[in-house]
Amino acid sequence: MSMQLLRENAAQWIALLMNLAALLAFVATVALAARRWQLERRGAQAEELAKLDRARGALEGLLKGSVFGLVTAAEREYGPGTGEIKRSAVLSELLRLLPEQWRAGFSEEALGAIIENGLAAAKEIWARQK
């Protein structure tokens, strides 16, 4: 009888261990799937941020290309000694050129730096033309 009891207990223990192993495998699979989903989501977010950075860079390049014409037009329209008025006019035009959904991505300081760099380049070109 004790031998039979030992065999039944052993069978129950083995079945319990097999069920425990199956449960652990299931939990590990779910945890790995959740981790993979999280990493894929982060990757998608990183890719989306990279696209936004590329778009912002393209817009910034277009604005830099437009500054020379805007600064030159402001210089002709307002003349010398009206730096703040000219800067405001150019800033206004740059903001008008930016699509509305991108305006928040460019601070006044960033646009001011684009204007100042464009003005410096324009002054060099104007000096060569005289």
C-alpha cells in the first residue's frame, strides 16, 4: 500500500510540476510579448520623432533661404536706422511662410537667429555689390 501511495504522490507531484512549468512558460511568453510590444512602440515613437526632426530641418532650410530676400525687401522699404521695424517685418513674413501647425516648433529666438544670420550674409553680399 505504501508503494502504491508513493507512486500516486509521485504522479501528482510530477503533474503539479508540469502544470507549474506550463504556467511559467505562459507567463514568460506574455511578459516577452509585452516587452516586445513596448519596444516596438518606442521604436515607432523614435521613428516618428526622427521624421518630425527631418521636416523641421527642411522648414528651417527653406526659411534660411528666404531670409535674404525678406531682409533685402525690408531694407528697401524701411531704409536705414529702422532696425527693429525691419526685424519685425521679416519675422512677420517668416511666421506667415511657416505652416500653422509648425509655428509652435520655432521660438522667437530661433527665428531671430535665422534673421541675424541671414542679415549678416546679406550685408556681405550688399558690400560686394557697391
